[in-house]
Amino acid sequence: MGKSKYHILLVDDEPDIREFLTYNLEREGYKVSKAKNGVEAVAKVKKSKPDLILMDIMMPKMDGLTAIKKIRELKGADDIIVVFLTARSEELSQIAGFEAGADDYVSKPVQPKVLMHRIKALLRRLKKEETKEAVRKMGKLTIDTSKYIVSLDGKEIFFPRKEFELLNMLSSKPDKVFGREEILSKVWGKEVVVGDRTIDVHIRKIREKLGNDIIVTIKGVGYKFIQPG
């Protein structure tokens, strides 16, 4: 397969998994960098920003959740796509991962075909986003979809990728009620299985940053965005 312009950082403390996934990723044409713990991963991102990170959760020195939180704080790194790799499948673990800024979640043992499909889908979204340039102004709120910047009263507010995508979708059609299934499909994708609490967690985070009145809960249906004055 031909070379890909996409750079993937693979982070896992198990050498066999790093070797196995590197082989499959390079076969698909991706440039692959590797790290064996969260400390190394943060250092690698500081030197060379990847397009996507495959991150194990349970690792020595620094776990994946802590590493991603630190990476998200780095300048210019808030838009990196993050896929967590973990043997833990509990819903609480997934919610913790999404709160840390994950875009997807793949359980071990990893099935290469499934993982490659997920990666391609996520990178397709990235490519579409790179071609978009739009600034949406709604009263005191400004959303720059090309730079992933949200401003309220002229003050920039940091939004992890999934929170931004959820806010962007809801605000694209103020007063429209978006059902939970539509939100899950458009923001997380049909192949990603997440619990109902995941949406609630992200809505709560958005309200904490922009005010409780910005998103209204329609009981038993979904949510709608109210344009701020």
C-alpha cells in the first residue's frame, strides 16, 4: 500500500502489542512512532505532533488517562485524535476515557481489521475538518470550526474534541431537538459503543463552561441548543 501522510503514535507497555500493531499500521501506509508509557508519549508529542494516538490505559510511570490530559494541555495538541486501547471494558472506564479527551475506545485483544476501520473513519473526519473554514457567531458565543476554538464574551474556553463536536452539532441548528441516537451516531459514530451516561457527562461539561441555560434537556428525547443573547 502507498505511503500515508498520517502520523500515528502508538503507546503501550507490552512489546508484543507494539510490534503487532506497528506491523499492521505500517502495512496500511501509516508513519508510526512508539512509546512504552505515558511519560514517553508526552515527550514524543512535544517533539512531533501526531495526527492520531493509540493509547493504552493501564501503564507504568504514567497511565493513559493522565497522559492524554497532559497532552491536551500542550499548545496545538488539543485536536489530536485519541483512541484508547484497554483490556478494561466497564462503562466507567469508557466514561473516564472520554472525559480525558478520547475520540474512540477499542478493547483488547485488538482485532486489526476493526482497528484499521476505526482509524480510517476517524482520519476521514479529520480530512473533512481540514477542508472546512467556518466561524459561527451567536450573540456572546463564537465557534471557530477550523481552529477548534470556542469564545464566550471574547474569552477563549478550552473544549476537548468530543465536547467541541457535540457543541458544534447542537449549535448548528439552534432550537432543533437532537435525539440521543442521532447524537451518538454523529458525534461518536455507529461503530462506537458507549453508554447513555457518556452524552450526559459531555453535556454537563459544556454547561459548566457556557452556562446551564445553553443546552436544554428534552426529557425522554434528547437536547436542544438555545442561542445566547
